[in-house]
Amino acid sequence: MSYSVGQVAGFAGVTVRTLHHYDDIGLLVPSGRSHAGHRRYSDADLDRLQQILFYRELGFPLDEVATLLDDPATDPRAHLRRQHELLTARIEKLQKMAAAVEHAMEARKMGVNLTPEERFEVFGDKDPEQYAEEAEQRWGGTEAYAESQRRAARYDKEDWLRIQAEAADWSERYTALMAAGELPTGEAAMDLAEEHRQHIGTWYYECPYEMHRCLGEMYVSDERFKAFYDSMGAGLAEHLRDAILANAARHTA
């Protein structure tokens, strides 16, 4: 039994273009070809595609997925165990985030004024004060830093919930973009990098492209920032840095 590229795309919920790309880079080479030269996929190919998509959903870059799947010392059951552990950890993290959001929503409905500590629980294990400290170290004394402090002091719980929701939506879309194999220099990635810059400008301080470049480099060079972005998807910090640089270049060329 074999399947056409269109059938496999339909089964897996991916595009034909994605399957062609996986073939081109040797990640998923179909086992056969039709008399007309069209790709034909076997059940074993579908098993490999399932593993690829599991790892991509977990944020692994394509080259790392290839290394993992082609390791002769690792059997398929080991891949499933690893993926189950990673997914379980992600579910636990999301459950904690959901509980924090529910707490904030309930407090808002009951008219309860939350403490500063409670206000930031909506961000789960993300610590905005950590990044404020970094900003002060790097740009303390600048108008941008002073403006971020003025704006943050005016925000209420509803503002913080909106900020968190926008950031979560952006993170989900950027992670999906990476999972689809989009390059950081592609238009879609650059558009999300621009959205990232505008989010900063809307809620914190004006962020010109040169400052955004500096932020992008910091996301990779500083271990804490790198861990924050890579927690969304393995390799996301570097991917975002490259998208930020590419976006800045297209707007300032």
C-alpha cells in the first residue's frame, strides 16, 4: 500500500510544499515513485512523518529532528517515550498558566484588587521584573527606560491580561511558523518580528530598529533570555534574532 503526496498531506494536516521540502532536505524521502515519477509514501514513511511532526510540535528544529530520527542507537519506542515526557511537561506548564489566568479573571469579576505579586502571576513562570532589571542595566537613564516605567505604573489587571494574551498569541503563531520550516529571512517570519517590535512599542517604549537589533542579539547572548524564548520551541531564540535582523534590514536599507 502506498500513498500520493496529496493523500499524505491530507492525512497529516500539512502542505504538499512541506512534504516536498522534507524530501529535498532528506528528512522524509518517500520510499517509492510512480511510473510518472510522482512521490509514493509507504506506511513506514507515514510512521516517520508522525515522529517528525511530534518533534516539530515540540519545537525541535529540522536538523535536530533528522539527527534524532537517524540515530541507529535509538528505537522508535524511545522516541515515543521522550516525546511523551516532553508533552507531559508542557501540559503541566500550560495548566499552571491556565490556573493563574483563571485566578486573575475571578479576581477581576469579584472586584478584588490584586497585589503586585499576584498581578504578575498571570505570566506563569515568566518574570517581567527580570527583564525590567536587564533593561535598566542596559538602558537605564534613557528616555525609553523611563517611558516603560511610566506606562507600566498606569496599567491595571485588565491591561496586563491583554498584554499576556497578545504575547501568548504571538508565541503560538511564531512557534507554528518554525514548525512549518519557515526561514527567519522569509516574509512571514519578518512580519512576526515586526509585530514583536510593535508590541514593545505599544506597551512599553518606542523601539526603533537599532534597539530591536540589540534586543535580538540579547535574546541569544544572555542565557536567561535564550532560555525564555527556547522554552517556546527549541532554537526559537536564534530564529527570532535572525528574523529581527532581517526585518530591520528590510526597513532601514
